[in-house]
Amino acid sequence: MNMSEEIRTRLQQAFAPERLVVTDESERHRGHAGYREGGESHFRVEIAAPALAGQGRLARHRAVHAALGPEIMGRIHALALKIEA
């Protein structure tokens, strides 16, 4: 399972989102800090999940990071989040 699939699976299990888009943007960061040949270093996640309703922006971001866990967060360099509750 590649990193995009791992991210998608964890977020599906944690939040049962109505919409979830996981994009590997690593190639756009070639030559920048954290870039690794083969990608899987920079990701963008767009998620719409009622489970995150009523939380502030920071709490939603923390919830996503917690759902991914330290093993995934430790293997990627950057994670851009667009969260709708």
C-alpha cells in the first residue's frame, strides 16, 4: 500500500468523510527540502467530515494528525489540509 492509500484508509476509518481527496504533490517540490526521489513526501488532503463539526481549525488539524498517527506523520515531510466539517 502506498502512502496516499495509507492516508486515505486511516482518514476513512477515523472520520467516515463525505468527501476525501488525497493528492501526492511531491513532484511539485523537487529540489526543495524534504523531497525524496519517488515521491511520497508532500501531500494535500481535502476532507469534508461531519465528525469534525463543532471543532475549531486547530482542533480539526490536530484530529487529522492524530488519526494519521506518528508512524505516518514521521514518514512525510509536508501535509497541507483543507478541512470542511
